[in-house]
Amino acid sequence: MTKIDIFSGFLGAGKTTLIKKLLKEALDASKVVLIENEFGEIGIDGGFLKEAGVEIKEMNSGCICCSLVGDFGSSLKEVIETYHPERILIEPSGVGKLSDVMKAVQNVDTEAEIELNSAVVVVDANKCKMYAKNFGEFFLNQIEHAGTIILSRTADISESRLNTALEIIRGHNQKATVITTPWDELDGKKILETIENAKDLEAELMAEVAAMHDEHHHHHEHDENCTCGCHEHDEHEHHDEHDEHEHHHDHDEHEHHHDHDEHDHDEHEHHHHDEHDEHDHDHHDEHDENCTCGCHDHDGHHHHHHADDVFTSWGLETPAAYTKQEIENILEELEDEKKYGAILRAKGMVPAGDGTWINFDYVPGESNVRTGAPEVTGKICVIGASLNEDNLKALFSK
């Protein structure tokens, strides 16, 4: 299988610099073919491949670099069948449409197994607004079709200019992963990992909450701080009327553990009422009509719902820097259910502004803030019920 990665971007955006970084830090260059754009200078004659429209440009650290000067499809086929590389990096012309390059790769007629692995666009953050205005069709086509957008020259950019670039990008592509962290702060392996398998923080947390939610149907150990809304947290305590079976809020069996890197939050479980042993267990808790857990109808009957039917998420990608104290204050604020909703889980990775990064985790009543490794951009995600997104946005805004 040959993976094909396209690195698009306007001339001068930094594509070549990025590719060299990946070849040096993340890829085995001896198993890579780099195909440069048709406007590149042609150096060393490729000899036997020249008739097929392929000219070898240079050999660099074992990487075969060539320019396709004939029909793109047939030339690409020739490269694949001649070298059998594990990976081909394509650096197309800066003024070409990314969608056209992607289509050409997908239409290559070869018996070899190939996969369009990624479509990356490198954008000069300082020139994003100008390019969008002056070269709209070509520039925006690249942004619209990218799976990963890597901003270059962000080390000394003003916050307002960076935010303008992000607004333009998000106005044309909501789904792409955007890398805003200066490249010098990131290892090539981290960049490649993001390109190939962008980590979706929202999906990760929702899966975690779903697991907790499912576990909720097998236990009945409601903590007085339970956020599901199944109880009014007054002095009401639930007593089952069957065989003098009592259900208590058992704090000893509801401890919080914070090995956050392993996502070990299953101990803080969001429990639903299920059948216990041979008890025909109906739910008789006094119920707030504004219950947020979604586990009952108006007659008090218990129903099973998927976590994504009950909980919603709010997220933010931001290059803004936060201090540890600011994050700690924000997490304390999340306890205000009336203002922000019933927060079940929050997690984030944000720059600290001094070259270090802050990682944080939150569950009701407990939080953890620590130094972490640099990420490709700041990410924040909150999962809960009846979230007030406007207030959450204001809380985390910088």
C-alpha cells in the first residue's frame, strides 16, 4: 500500500520547510518519494523516466524528489510502479486547485494499491486575509478541501491577525484540524500524527461519558453531587419498598481517581436506575420537572437513552494563552450549574504563553491542572446537560 499525502499552499507559505521537517523528524526518507510542482526547477536528468514525463530533481537523505512534467496521472503511475514507495508526498503548484490534485490522484490507473492519505494546506497566517481577497477562488479552494490546515509564521503574529486568519478558515472549513502552534515548538512526529489521525477531543470525551452512562444502568449508587438530575438533592433519600431493600448514597464506593492521562474517570459514574437482583424496581424519586438526565418521562418511568441523546458538548479551538491560575478559576466557575449547565466532564490543552502548555481535567467537585506537552493548537471541550454555550464561551474567552 502506498500512502499519498498532498501538501498544498501558496508559494512562499512554507510547504518545503514543513516537508523537510517531516522527512527529518517523522518519516523514513528512504521509503518516500517527493513529487514537486510542475513549476519547480528541474535539476538532475531522470534518464529512464524522462520519457514518461518524470524527471528526477535530487536525492536527499534517501528521498527521491522528482517533477512531473507530462500527464500527471500517467507520470504518477510510473513513479508508483517504478519505486514502490511506502509514501508519496505531493507538493503541487501554489496556484493549483487542491480539489483538482485530489481528483487526479484518485483517478490514477494503476494495479498498485494506493490510498489518498491526507490533504494538507499550509497557510501563511500573516497573508491569509490578503490571499483570500486577491486570490479567492484558488486560495479558498485549498482551504475548503483540506483535512488539515497548518498555519505558518505564527510565532510573532499579533493575536488579532491570527484570529482573523482563523475566522477566514472556519468560514470555509469547519471540520479541518488547524495547527496554530509555531513549528519550532512541535516535533515532526506530532505534526504527522495530527495530519494522519487528528485527535478529536469532543469524540474522545463523549465516548468516555457514554461509557459512564452505560455503566449507570448497572449500578444504583447515586452520590449527592450527582449531576444527572435524577434526584432533588435535598434531604430526600431513596428507600426501596421491596424486601426492606435500601439504597443509600455511598460515598466510599464513589471515589474520584485522577490518572488523567489514562482517562480513568469511570469511578465517577453517572448512574441510572436499573433492575436489581430480583426486585421489580420502579423509580419513585421525587423529580424536578426540569430534570436534565432524560432518564424519565413525566409519569416517572425510567427509560434508557444513549449518552448523545442526553448530553451535549461545547468546544473551542484557540491559540490564546492562559495562566494556571486563570484555568483554575475557570474550573471553579464550572460548578455554577445555574450559569453554565450541569457539567459532567471538561478537558483541555492550552498554551501558557511562556513556551509551556497547560493540560486540565474537570469532573464535578474535582479538577486537575498540570503542565503538558505542546499541542498543535489549544483545545477545550465541555460535556454536560443543558449547557449554556454563550456563558461557556464568555468564560473561556480571552
